[in-house]
Amino acid sequence: MNRLGVLFVSAIFATAMPSAARAADPRYPDWPCVQAKVPELSVGAMWDGPSIADVGNSWQDDPKIKDLVALLAARRTPLDAAKKAIDEFLAAIAPSDKQSAATKLFAGLFDTLNQQRSEIMDGIERVSRNEKELADKIKSDVESLHRLEDKPNQDPSKVNDLASRVEWSTRIFEDRRKTIRYVCEVPTTIEQRLFALARAIRQNLN
Amino acid sequence: MWLRLVLGMALSALLAGEAGAFTAYVSNEKSNTVSVIDTEKWAVTKTIKVGQRPRGIAYTKDQKYVLVAVGDDDTIQMIDTTTNEVVDKLPSGPDPEFFTQGPDGKFLYVANEDDNTVTIIDIARRAQVGDVQVGVEPEGMAVSPDGKILINTSETTNMAHFIDTATRQVVASVLVDARPRFAAFKQDGSELWVSSEIGGTVSVIDPVKHAIKKKISFAIAGMRPEPIQAVGINLTRDGKIGFVALGPSNHVAVVDGTTHEVKKYLLVGERVWHMAFTPDEKYLLTTNGVSNDVSVIDVGALKVVNTIQVGEQPWGVTISDR
């Protein structure tokens, strides 16, 4: 980046940053996404089968269900393959046990994906906090740079050092910001996956 | 009573014979397309590229066109229903989201969220013939079955405004719960239902007295109240059943049209928004904005019987009447 570029970036930081960093929902000041933050998923919005209230962690006691939950929850498993695995698993179960197995399977997926989603949201907020700190740092560096340049007998090497630090920090800031925008989609992707898997399980109970 | 009603509907559906093939058009807000669905095959037969951010969608009364509001292009596009191609457009004013037609299908009333007006368009002439200044951020719209009153709900004032379609003046306003979204009349004109998205309720209004006669609330087992947001409303022609789409709760409420009691909640798809009946009222289609699909509800059995994948963020749906 040439000098003009650094000045341009520093102008953006001096003016636009405070508002860009402001969160939309006052309850979650570190939440940087345009998507509203919904901390926990609701069972009721995903599942109209038998209640999972009494299932607890018992789904983990059945190794078949535990393994299947791990396979289905992994986003690298394509959704079509996941649905097929659900159908095959439930087809092999005696009719009298089907309802209980399906409910356990859903409970396991709900626990696992809800947890996964929460961890990702925590991560997004952590990155967002780091971004704010970095933004403050860049802003103060830019101010120092301006002061240095305004000095009558400036030291060119000092100015250049500071300018290149601003340039690097800005690049890191921008890269992270792009990543956040992409990662903000992930909680919704997980919710969509859980809903689709729940529907596939439910269809086996009709 | 309820059982008799359901049985009666099932019987009338039987007498009417098997459902013919109708065509449904679904606007996909994010993918800028309209999906065409065959209701016999329950499959998408064509995807039409339209303008930016398609939302409000409806057949013209003569069934020759499907109109689709493309908000980010500041216009309403006209799809020819024989060729399924965009052939013309209407001068809607800025950022049209939703529109409605009078019973004769001559005029189109368009809510322009950006400049707080309702634009009136003569469809045949493709021309603006007037506008009405309404409350801040107009949203839901409905015309009374006799065509005399236009309802417009305002997102900011939380009111349903009654507009005389002849004089184009606001003649009454009724305060409802937060963020009114959608309005629907019973076919006999005896009731107006208005949904409130944030309030999570439906206000049943007496359109003569301009007074709320009942407020319908919703509660779904295992769910906090926040995601229960009332949006689309569809009433059967006989006024005996009302369906209310409950947004991010992923459910549709089935309401007894006479007692206004909620009879059942049906799990459909994620973020259910708007709905449309097949003309025989045998099926109700819902658009599910996050799961990117359309659910098919069997109205007689009150069960979800099918799911059809469409484009990204399906918003509105309209179905041919023949």
C-alpha cells in the first residue's frame, strides 16, 4: 500500500469505525452479525414428536445412536446421505421401539448441534472483541502518525515504520472482518441442518 | 362441532372430486426468482428469473398475469402465465413490498414502505391513478369484499387504517399490537383479522364498529414467546377456519373461525411467512423462508402432507383459481 493508501485507510478508521463496531442488539454488545442473535434453539420449533424432556443424556448410552448422532451432526456428511442413514437406522428397529429410538436420536442431535452452535457463537463474539481492540489500536497509531507527520523536523524512518504497522494491522482487520461475515452464516446453517434432520426422523414416525 | 366441521369439509372435498392441477407461483426473496409449482405433481416445473428482492406476489383476477413486487428495482413485474416470462411492469412507486387488488381486479393498491404512501395503479392502463398518504411504514393491505374499504396496516403507528376507496380518505384507525403485518377479511365482510408480528397476536376487528372484538394469542409447548410471531392469515371461504403463519416458531396455527379458539399447531418449515389455498381449499401452501421450502397442508386432515424445495428465502405464494 502506498502512502496515499495508508492515509485513505486511516481516514476511514478515524471516521467510520466507531459506528461500524456498534452492535444492533444492546443485550449482546459483542455480537457483530446482521443476523439476530438467538442464544438457544427451541425444541418446540423443531420437533412435534414425543417429548424429549425425559431423555436427558440417555441417548449416549446406546452406542448405535451415539455413533449415528456424530455422523449426522458432522456438516461434512451430505444431507441426503444423512437422511438415508436415518431411514435405514429406523427401518431396522422393531415397530414397538421405533418411537423411543427416534426420540432419542432427535434428542442427541438437538443437544449436539445446539452445543456446537453455541460454541461457534461464542467464537464469533471473541473475534469481534479482538477486532474492537485492534480497531482502537489502529486508530491510536493513525493519530500518532498524523502527529509525527505534522512535526517540522520529522524522522522519515519513524514515519515509515508506523505507516507500515498501520498498513499491516489494517490488512489483518479487514481479513478478519470478511471472515466474520462468512462465519455469521454458520449458526443459521446449523439450525437449518437440525431442522432438516428432525423432519427426516419425524417422517419415519408417520 | 369441530369434528363435524372437519368431516363436512372432507365430504365437500370428496363431492368436488379429485383436485385438478393448479399452478402455484412462489417468490424467492434472496435468489431473485419465482418458482412455478404444479399442484398435482407437487414439484417445481420452472424457475423464472425476476428483478431484485421479489416479495408480494398475486395472480391478476383474469389469471393472465402473475404480478410480483420487486422492491429493490422499485417496480412490479408482470409474468405472462402462458409463457411464464416477465413481459411487462407496473409503475409501483419506490420499494414496493406488498400489494392487493379490489374485487373487480381493476385497481392495484401498493404499499410503499419508503415514502409512507399507498400507490393506486390501473392495471389495464399500467398507470398510476393516485396515492393515499397513510401511517408510517405501510405494511399489510386488504380490500373489503364489497371493494369499498381498503385496509392498510402501519408498522410504526401499530394501527389498521380504514381507507374509503372512493374518496381515498382515512375514515377510521384501530390500534392493534406491535408491528401489524397482514390483514384479511372474512368473505362475508363480517370480520377483519390483523396479525401483529412482534405482539404475536391476531386482532379480530368488527369492520362496521371499527372495534376489536377478540384478540387471539398463541402458545406452543416447549417454546419461548419471542419466536411466535404472527404473519400471514388465510381464512376459508365459509369463514369457519383461519390459518395463521407464526414466523420463526415454524408453526401454523389452526383457529376456529367462529369461536376464535386455537385448535391445533402444525409444524411446517422454518420461518413460515405467507400462505395460499388451492381453489378447492383442499390444500394450503406455506412459504418457509429459512428452510427454503413450501409445505403442503391437507386442510381436511389438518396435516402436513408434502414439502417442496424452492429458491432461497421463499416469501409469498399465489395459486391459480382454475
